[in-house]
Amino acid sequence: MGWRVALNERADLDLEHVVAFLARKNPVAAERLGLKLVDTIFSLQQMPNRGVAVGGRPGYRRILHQPWFLIFYRINEAQQSIEIVRIWDARQDPGAFKL
């Protein structure tokens, strides 16, 4: 059995904004991207430690969903759970990013 994965409120809003932004131009592509991001997120159930450690943030990791999306998460080993904390479009201003 895999780990439990959940999106926190901020990550859920991030996902909603990513999909809504693209949907204004291409609803089909937006749905496809949303589903692929969700697939990437829940693939962590099988390999939770595959992400890269985030410098200066103990316990935080990130994975890349090609080509531009970073999924930030933290692992709770004791509860075998993963909290998705942000989904970030790396094309945005990095100064605006808050983890």
C-alpha cells in the first residue's frame, strides 16, 4: 500500500489557478494538464522520496512536472503521509513565490 497524499488549501488553489488560466485559451489542454498534474502528485504514493530536497527548508522536497511546473511537498514519515504545499509555474516571477 502506498503513502497517503493530500493537497493543502494553498496547493489546491494553485492547481485551480493553473487550470483556470489555461482554460481561458484552451479548455481541452487545461483539463489534460490538470489531470497530468494530479497524476504526478499521486505518483508520490509509490516513491515519496524521489523529489529533490529544497535548500533551507528541512523536510521539503520538490518534483518537476515538465516543462514548467514545480510541485513542492513535505513528508511525514511517522504517518506515511505527503502534504502537497505548492504547485508553482516556474515561468512566474520567482520573487513572488512563497513556500
